Amino acid sequence: SYLRTEYLENPLGIDVVRPRLSWIVTSDQRNQVQGAYQILVASDSGTLDADSGDLWDTGRVESRDTFHIVYAGAPLEARQPVWWKVRYWNGDGVSSAWSQTATWELGLLKLVAWQGAWIEQPGLAPDTSIPEAAELDALLPASLFRRTFTVDREVTRARLYATARGVYEPRLNGARVGDQVLAPGWTDYNRRIQVQTFDLTEAIQLGENVLGAEVGTGWYAGYVGWKHSCRHYGATPQLLMQLHLDYADGTSEVIASDADWNASTGAVRYSDFIMGEYRDARLEQPGWDAAGFSAKGWTPVRVSNINAVPLVADCSPPVRALEEIEPVSITEVQPGVHIVDLGQNIAGWARLRAAGDAGTRITLRFAEILNPDGSLYITNLRSARATDTYILRGGGVEEVFEPLFSWHGFRYVEVTGYPGPLDGSAIVGRFVGSDTTPAGTFECSDPLVNQLQRNIGWGQRGNFLSVPTDCPQRDERLGWLGDAQVFIGTATGNMDVASFFTKWMRDVTDGQSPDGAFPDVAPRAVDLAGGAPAWADCGVIVPWTMWKTYGDTGIIDEHWSAMERWMDWLERENPDHLWRHDRGKDFGDWLSIGADTPKELIGTAYWAYDARLMAEMADATGRPSDAARYRERFDAVAAAFRTAYMRDDGSIEGDTQTVYCLALHFGLLEEHQRARAAELLVADIASKDGHLSTGFVGVSYLCHVLTNHGYPDVAYQLLHNETFPSWKYSILHGATTIWERWDGWTEDGGFQDPGMNSFNHYSLGSVGEWLRKSVAGIDVTPGSVGYRNIRIQPAIDDSLTWAEGTYDSMCGPIRSRWERDGDTLRLNVTIPANAEAEIVLPLRTHREVLEDGSAVHAELQDGLARLTVGSGDWTFTVR
């Protein structure tokens, strides 16, 4: 079941000519494995239905592999559709039925296949009758593009290949095409541009058709980043489209963007990510995208040739409006001014319904939090206007407004000028983000911890929008590498982010400098620096995590040369194996509290960690000499670390929680030094009245290190703290997402520095990985990848009576639920078919382990009971 091609279900227009195929084996019986498989790939559905694979028939392959099977059939051509299915034999040699049919289809593949050209609207300029557009000259009206064409016979297949330098919404015959928004997504437009493919077969009509699009500035020409930074790639948005029509008589036709298109503007006078949208509905051109429209006054487009920048298939989840959030309250704070509270901090926009006189102006402003007087707190938005304006066209009918090419980070909406009473039927929040499929859950007996998990999830969803942004509200919204690398372990447990990070790692490599330094942000814009410890190391950590989580060696191979350039750069700049030179912006343990971790030490620790991960990845991809070289590099840097930073009493320079977390988690210490380092970590926590002091870097490792070195009780103490600084402190003060800072708001100090104070910033939520792996107990066994070999080892603590986690792995769904009942511990486990699990249970004073009421043999050692099980549902009791 769940057949996927390059992580995607039935993808259209991919550009991988030998894609990887994956599936999941399902069974309601215990101890089921796949002993062999057979894949059929056919050029049409009828051939496949006849159980024939004219493109590829693997025959029976003796293997347990179910993911990343590389297509090795007949060569495929551009635009070719294929159909495939799979069956498997279990360990007893019994064959399954054939799976349901899945498909994939190739795109145009090569630049020479594009017959059209980039088109833009000549003379596009700000509407200076709008004050902010007169001041901010990158606020351009959205361009409307249209082209008519006639169809006089039956169409059997119609595919639209489309993209923009900017953002676009495709239109056909008066209707929107597809349901994604903010396409084509953010890439470095000078390095690669993503193309979307749409199936228009059912939408093409006999007679006159109209193909069109509305195009905005987006990441290409709009405001992105701080201090009114804009036009990072160009000044005027452009459109590129190519519609292929295949007719029943065997002929075909191409309608492409060219000089035959016309352009105009309409109601959207500007629509900008940072500044908001201004729409004057009186300027709409009804029917502009449909047949029968008079395009009088429209102008011919300006045409420019396609250059050498690659046009690549969009391989990541589309951005969509995914959820509607109804208000929990609406308060009229002064006449004509309402504050709408969604009860949840989100990324997206508001949809408004209104009826009134033509020219009525409604203004919507957005904020994450309120001032003490109940007004919007917008100081932390910096230069972001975050304001939408809608002017009614009138006529006595209800009008609906939601932005086309803008989004905000907000919980509260201030609505000014609404005609009549404003109630919940008139406004809703629309959550917008990359449509990553939910992959995991966590829940326990503590409601505040459950709220923490919800905050982590909302923070991830609201910041994963084409790239992993830092925040959705202020004038920034950049793909910071440091934030992503500390959080990716949590991200993979919450959502299926395989294709999301596949795309973004290409942005990371695109941003690598010629000397080998990975950038601070990807795509590389606004902040053009690179090489910062814990940030640039993302270029190694993300591929390694993708491999461990999804069993994906392809991402290692794709980026191996980039990772090697990075490692060579480190060695070249720091021949003594201490990262003393060229640390870029050197962010350190960003936003730590009352602790100052030496930045050189952080860099050296990450350098060693990179070398260790490189060695593991080299082994996994058949590079033994590289593996040996990187193990030597790790040993050299770790030895230099110990010599330079360790003191005779076992303490480490800086003596911060982060210092000890890095040394222990990265394996930098000798065996005899580890216990002392863990003691000093715990002592530092105790000296701070049982509180953490870690910033972005240390927080992701803190609870793991404590748990893995014999102090799970201290990790739980940190989890349950309700006083500052702690995770629960923000929750008790109204947080519905993760804050950027521990002290974003405090009872003593109020709001922190507005120059750096996001209330939706996922980094400090990296504890979510520990909740899944240690509290729920779901992890891979050491040395394993892809959850083929699972370890269920919950860290039981008296502060909870139960905890449960689930994770949809590459092998299938995993579940772990434990609960305490007096002196009895029960553990319910689900292991997917074709996987096995090591179950590790704490014995405490107990000595008996039961499974489904019957005693089972378990290896007893160091207060733990260990046993191995296959797939299925299992219930263990320790008493």
C-alpha cells in the first residue's frame, strides 16, 4: 500500500528519469516480513491490468527492501506517463495480491523542450495614488495575462507546465487551476526555478478557450527580509507557460507564453509578502480569464528568451490554504474598530465577507499578541506593514476578500471600517503552509505538555512554507540553516518532510560559496554571509538526518561533493583542528539565558560532529576510503577539543549547559570523562534552581544528553518547570506556538527587544524529538536507518501516568503507549510489517515481564529488560 515515486503520490511532471519507488507492506498478523517483491511498470493502464510490465518487470526479487527501489526499466521520454504496481511474498513464500495501480509522469526534462518565452507586462509601475505604494516602489500591481485559443476536436490529454519569476495563480476558462498558492515557491531564481504541472484534460472545452494567470512580485521582486529589502532577483515579475494538447486523432498542439499574449492590471493594486495586499474591487475586470471577454485596452506583453537557468520540476509539497480557524472572540475596542482573536497563532491570512457601498474601505492589520491595553502589539514586526486593505465594489451583494499573494503571522486581526456588525460568520483565519502530511503524534497525562506538543506542531506548520522560515510575521522570513538543523529531528517526527527537505537541501547547496562555506540562509538572500558554526553545519546534518529517518542515500550522493567542499574549507582555514578562523557571523548559542558558551568551542565541536556524520554516510554509500579519512578527522578534532578546552577537574571551558551537551552528544570525550561531564551538566542546572540556560544550539540536545547519561529525572524536571525560563512558562502566559526567545515576554520585564522577538519561531521546540524518542520511546536502533529496526525504550517518570506516541515510518505506522497503574507498568506497542523492534523496559524493583498475560523471556541487565519482537500489536506488563 501507499505507493510513492520520489516520495510523492502519482506525481505529474517529475524530472527524475530513473525515479525511486517505495511502498509499505501491511499485515494484521504478527512477525510478518517481505521475503521478495515484484514490480511491474507499464506504458498504459490496460497492459498493467493484464499483469504485464512492458517497461519493466523485475521478476521475483529476493529482498526485504521496500523503499527507494530505483527504476531500471526501458528509457523513458519527456512527458511520458507510466503505470506501476507491486506485489510481495512474505517470509513463508506466500504471495500478496497486486497493489493498487500508481502512476508517475515525466515533465519537459530539457530547456530546449520549452517552445515559449518569459513574458512580462511593459510599464508596470506602482499605483502612486496609494500612499504606501508611492513610498515603497516595489509594491506593484498584480499583472493579468491572457491568451485565447480554439479547440475543434477531442482532447485526450492536456498538460500545463507553468512557472513564474514571482508568484502566480494559473487560470483557465474562468476558473482557477489547481489549489496551490504562492507557486512556484522560493528558490534562488538565478540558480533554478521550479515548474508546476497541471492536468487540464477535463477543463479544455470545444471552441474558444482562455489560458491566463495573475502574477505578483513574491520572492522574486517583492519585499523579503529586513529594512525594506526587495528586488533580490529582478524588478518586474514574469510568467512562463506551456500547454500541451494531445488530440484523439493522434495530433498535438502547444500553446505557449509568447508575443500573442496580452496583459493588464486589475483589482490587486499590490500584494506583497511583508507589506500586505491592497485590493480595490471596483477595478476588477470580470470575465478576463474566460471566453467572450473584450480585452480592449490590454497591451501586448514584452517577451524575453529563456536563459540557461534550469527549469526544474517542483519536487516538494505544494503550498496550500490548509485549514480554517474560526474566531474565539470579536471585541469592538472603539467605534468601527474590532479585534478578532483566532485563539491560535498561525501563518496565513484572513478571509472576509462584507457587503456595503462602493468605495467602502476595510483595513485589516495583523499581530501575534496584544498590548496590555488590548491593542495590537506590532512593534516586533519591524518594517513589515502586515496590512490588508479591501475596497468594496458595492452593488448590494456579498463580497469575499482573501489575499492572493501575501501572508502574515498572526493570532489577532484588527478590522477597521467594516460596514455593519462584525461577527464570526464574516471572518475566519486561513492557515497556509507547505502541505506536508502529518507523520507523528504525542500525547501524555500532562495537559501542559500536550499543549507544548501542539505549540511545536503549529510552529512547524506555520514556518514550513516552501522553505523552513524562521518566522512568518516580521520583515525576515528567511530559511536560516541553524534553526533548521536543530529542529529537523523534531520536524521529521511531526510531519512527512522528506520531499520538503529534498527541495530545500538543493537551496542550501545552491547557496554554497565558491570556497566551500555553506550559507547562513537558503535561498541565499538578504544575509549573504556563510560559514557560521551550527548554521553552516546544516549542510551535513540535514542529509544525515534524512538518511537516518528515511533510509535515503540518494540525498547523500547528490550533495556529497558539496559536503566535501565544506569539510575541505574547514580544514584549510583551521589546520590546527580548532575552529579559530573564519566563523562568519558566529551566532553562538543564539538567545541563551544567563550563559556564554565560547564560540570557538561551539565551532570545533560541530566540526568534529560533521566529520563523524560524514564517516557514517561514507560507509552507507560505499566510500570506505572517505569513511576512514573522516574518522581520522573526527579523532583529530575531538583530541584538539579535549586538549584545548578540558580542564584537569573534568570541567570544560565555558562551563555552560551547552558546553557539556555538545561534548557528550557529539562523542568528543573519552569514556572516563563522560560521567564527570554529565555530573557538571546536572550541577549547572541545579545551580540555576533546576532551570535550563541553553539557546538554539544547546536546547536540541539537552534532554537527550540527560536521559542518555542517567539523568532522565532532570530532563523531566526541565520539561515540567513552569517558572522562567521554561517551555511551560510561555504556555502559562498564552503561547500557542513556540516563542523565539525564552524571555519574549516576562512578568518582570514585559516584552523583550522588539528587534528580535517573534512569537512563532520553532527552534526552541526541538525538544519535540525527545518527547517522541524518549518519553514515548520510539527510535531506531543504533546503526539502523529508515525504522526497519526499531527501538522502543520509553523513559518512565513518576511525573506522568501515561504517554503515547505514533510515527508513520517508511515501513509503516509505529505506536508506543505506556501507562503506570500502581506498581504495574503496561506498554502497548505496534510494529509495522517488515520491521522488528527491540523492546527495552525498566524493571525498577520488578522482575517479571509478561506479554498478553504470559511470561516471556527477556535479557535482564542494568535494571532493564530487553527482548526482540517482530511486527504486530504487543502488550507488555512489568510487575
